[in-house]
Amino acid sequence: MDPVQLDEADWSACYALHSAAHAERGSRPNASQAAYRAGHLSLSSDGQQLFWVAREDDRIIGKADLYLGDQLTDRGRFALYVLAEHRRRGTATELLRALVDAALSRGCEQLVVGIDHADSRTLCEQAGGELTQRVTIRTLALNDVPWPRVDTWVEAGERDSPGARVLQFDRLPDELAGDYLRLMERVQADVPRAGTPVPSVSLDVRRAEELAYARRGWRWHCFALQEPDGTLSALAEVSHDPLIADGVHQQITGVAPAQRGRGRAKWIKAAVLKDICTRYPQVTRVTTNNADDNGPMVSINRQLGFVDRVQQAIYRFDAAGFRAHLG
Ligand SMILES: CC(C)(COP(=O)(O)OP(=O)(O)OC[C@H]1O[C@@H](n2cnc3c(N)ncnc32)[C@H](O)[C@@H]1OP(=O)(O)O)[C@@H](O)C(=O)NCCC(=O)NCCS
């Protein structure tokens, strides 16, 4: 089975599948059909994403996606959905065989998937998947933000750390790059993920990611807290896809280990929220994902008004072992 190029009718069938997957877990797609299609196309034209579909009587009944990121890591992410009435006939296995073969042929040694369906969790465990993280996808409606609390967090940060300031940039400035990427690597290593190694991000990789965002038309806004001695103590990143005009995605937030527990994460998250409102008056919500055992991050997000939407179990597979299991 080969990866497919989809025509116009296929895109609406795939979007219907995507919507069915959301409905099954009690949510709705964030992206419109146009945004869904554009997102897939930009990733696939970069060779970062491949997809396969299963058809019955010309109707698309299942779809699998393989996301290979920047191809500089040996880990790929996949997603799979088969319509409920077509399950237990081997369709998922057939899609997965093609997907894992493609991953292996591209040097991808590990595969990661986020599962929100009990039956799929059982399948992952039977196929040798290792549960690495439980995460919750959360949404914050900007109308529900307790703004006085946000202001208090900024004021407390400025009061308790005189001389420290929030920096904001889209492209990582050369002069900050070394410090910023070292801090990023440190905080990434501390995100609870059951031993999944975090690849170190060189400036070349970072520049390639910046270009990939720009090619897709996404905006990437980065924030850092700079201490009076010039060191960086915290960072936060958000992204905006103009095709999902009313939403912003909050990515990583992190604080240097020696500075934790002193309100710096609250300060930088508050500064990010204020920035989003000024920069994007049309944005009504922020989405994020947090590991369920990340006590401080979950606490901060709850205090900001983030509401739980979907719970997922993240499984990691050794690609070769997974392929052997599929037969
Ligand atoms: C998550 C992280 C950014 C928090 O940084 P921090 O400097 O400790 O955060 P702050 O001091 O601003 O605020 C922490 C809040 O969490 C609370 N908290 C701390 N530990 C907690 C725990 N185990 N359970 C619940 N709440 C906890 C604190 O009480 C505080 O809230 P409060 O002031 O209302 O009491 C930091 O631990 C980190 O960088 N971790 C690694 C990277 C990471 O996991 N990032 C999140 C993934 S997106």
C-alpha cells in the first residue's frame, strides 16, 4: 500500500473521518476543512508527513498519518482512524503495515501515538507499545481568563525580580541562541515523559524549524525572562496558524531548575496571555497539552482557567518490533 495524494473529494471524506474521530471522543475539530487540508498539504509537500487511506466501494473508511518532524530525529508520530462500522476487519493492521514500513525505510526507529480510546490502548499494549505519558489537552476561553490574577502575576514577577524583563521575539536572535537553546534542552529534559530521550536542538535545527513554520504561514512567538545579569531563567512559546484564526497554541513553558518555585512560570505565562490579546484581537481561545503528572504546570493552567478537553495516553513503539508484531 503506497502513501496517497488526495483529490478534492477525498479531502472532504478525510475531513469527515477527522470529524468522526473528534465526535467519538466528545470534541470538535479545531480546524475548518480548508485549514485541515492546507495543514496536511504543507507538511506533505515538505516530505514531513505521509498518509494512507483505506477504501471500501470507493468510500474512504480509514486513514493513517505518519509525521516525521524535521527528519533530524529518529522518532515519528502517527495517527490512525477507522470508521466504527468498519472495524475488526484488519483495515487498521493493513494501514499500519504500510506506515511502519515507510517509517523504517526512512530510518525512523521509534514511533509515538496519542490514544484516547480504551480499545486502542489495549491494542497498543498487545503490540508492545510502552505507555510513556498521560496527557490532557486543555482549552482556555479568553473571555473566562481571570485578568486581575494575570495582572497580579506580572506585577509580582516585576516586584520580586527587579531588573528582570520579558523578551519577545519570533526569530531566535543569534546573540541569545546559545543560552536559549541550552535552557530549552534543560527544561525539555524535565517534562515528565517516562524516559523518552529528548534530542538536543542545534541552531541549525532551530533555523530549519523556523523556516518550516514560515513556509506553512504559521507564526511562532517566543518569550524569555532575562535576569539582570543577562542569563535567561524562563521561556515560553506559542504558535498561530492564520487558517485557525481564532485559536493560538501554547507550546512549551519552562523555568531553569535553580529558579523554579518563585513565580517565574506564572509571570511568563501571564505575559504571553496579555501579548496574545494585543497581537490577535480575533483570538478567542488558547489550547495546550500537559502531562497529567506535571503538578506545577497543571496548577498554573487551572488557575488561568484552562478547561480539560481530551485525555490521551502516549505510547512509544520500537518500530522494528512493532512491524514484526503486525505480521
Ligand atoms: C512547570 C514549570 C515551568 C513550573 O515552573 P515554576 O517556576 O516552578 O512555576 P511557578 O513558581 O511560577 O508556579 C508554580 C505553581 O505550581 C504550584 N506547584 C508546584 N508544585 C506543584 C505540585 N507538585 N502540584 C501542584 N502544584 C504545584 C506552585 O504552588 C505554584 O502555584 P502557586 O504559586 O499558586 O502556589 C517548571 O517546573 C519546569 O520548567 N518544568 C520543566 C518543563 C515543563 O515540564 N514544562 C511544562 C510542559 S509544557
